[in-house]
Amino acid sequence: MAKITNQQVLDKLSAKFGDKLSAPTEPFNFLTVDMEAAIVNEALAFLKNDAELRFNYLTDITAVHYPGLEKELCVVYHLHSLYNNIRIRIKAYVPLANPAIATATNLWEGANWMERETYDYFGIQFVGHPNLVRILNVDDMTVFPMRREYQLEDPNRVDKKDFFFGR
């Protein structure tokens, strides 16, 4: 069995999705590709079902909030091909005003809880998810705590003043 390379994975993705992909990088030999949110589900299915690639293991789904940038919310997927022993990171950006992307539960049942956690902390709506409700925070919570919309600490707390620490 010949080892598949990041370049071969990228070539297959580019041949299939073309200009809908952007910014391929390889930090620490970990292929990372940005793509349009509209094609994520199709691309994940392609990566999973392609006879050569076989990215059959969904390692993680999460999100990142980049406040102040044009692309403010990023949904991140980590896939692993156990057969080829290679990984890929897929990033898709959704607008903060309407943070919606297709669910991956139709491809991996394990995506269920990962998407619920990402919804719970970032407010990403996974369209088509069978039970998109909060999983870790209280049901009546009105904010998404991992978004960087709030200060980390209350600036008015007196026990955090510098003079208490000899500064």
C-alpha cells in the first residue's frame, strides 16, 4: 500500500471542488483547507466515501470566533483516514448574523454530540440536526459563552486591582 500524501488529497479535493476551496496550508504536516460553507457536507461525504482517501473517522467538530474580522465564525472539522494514516482539517466560515451550516450527522452519528456542543458554546445552527439542543449549559441560557463578545473579567472587581499585588 502506497502512502497517500497531503498533496494527493489536496489534488483530489481541488479536482472535485475547484474554486470553492481556498487557503490550503500544512501546519505541522496537517493539511488544512478553507471551503465555502455551502459545500461542506458534500466535501465531507467525498472525503469519507472516496475509495482512495477513506477519511472514515471524524475526530472533532468545533468552532472559532474571530471578532472584528470579516469572517467572524469558523466551523472546524478534523478528519482522519485510519487506512492511510493521514489527517485533514476543514474550515468553513459562517456569518455571525446567520451562523448556519449543514449537519454532518448524516455521515457520522458521532457528529451529533460534537455539533450540539458547538451549538451550545458558539450558537452555530447545524441545519438538519436531529436534536440540536444545549448539551452542557442550562437550557434557558441566552448567550453563547465561547464567543468573544464579553470581557473575561469584570473590570470593576476590587480584588483584582494591581495595588493588591504590589504593582
